[in-house]
Amino acid sequence: QVQLVESGGGSVQPGGSLRLSCTVSGTFFSIRAMGAMGWYRQAPGKQRELVASITNGGNTYYADAVKGRFTISRDNAKNTVYLQMNSLTPEDTAVYYCNRDPVPMRAPWGQGTQVTVSS
């Protein structure tokens, strides 16, 4: 079974930066085979939303709220997906997750990584 492990979150002041990592492991699983991978976030009291995704070919998608500030990348050799987040604002506070894009029904999720932006 695939395992998704997110890391790199933390507490930063507005305007700060963080780099999130998502490592995928599991027998017979590779992110290349999984196809497009995305970063999602869930803020308190809100639904989980897709913020960025990337295909194996490097095509990217960004939600309007993060466009120009976040950059998604992937290293298939390391089974890792990254999210570079710059110019963070309090509205970016959330738990961040990675998964396929789109997410298959009943797909497992990792524990996520908490990002808190406050002064």
C-alpha cells in the first residue's frame, strides 16, 4: 500500500518562506506511475482544496490564491514532490497534504504537515 509522508511545515511570519516535501513509498509504487501529483491544504473549518499540481511532463497548475508565490516540483528518482512557498500570508495557514491529482476514491492520505503563518 502506498504511503505518503509530508514534511517541512512550521511557523513563519507573514512574508516568510517554507519548502514542503512529500515522499511516497510502498511496494510497487512510484510517483511516476501515479501520474499527476498535487499539493492540497485544509484550513480549520474549510474543505480540503487543491493548491498546485504537476504532471510527469512538468505541466503545472496553481490555484489563483497561490499563483506567483508557490512553486511545485517533483523528483521521480526520489519519489518526492516539493512545494516551495514564498510570500506567505496568514490565509495560507492550513495542514498541507500531497496526493494524486485527481485523488482516487478511497485513496489513503498522509498525516499532513502544519503550516502556520502569523506575526
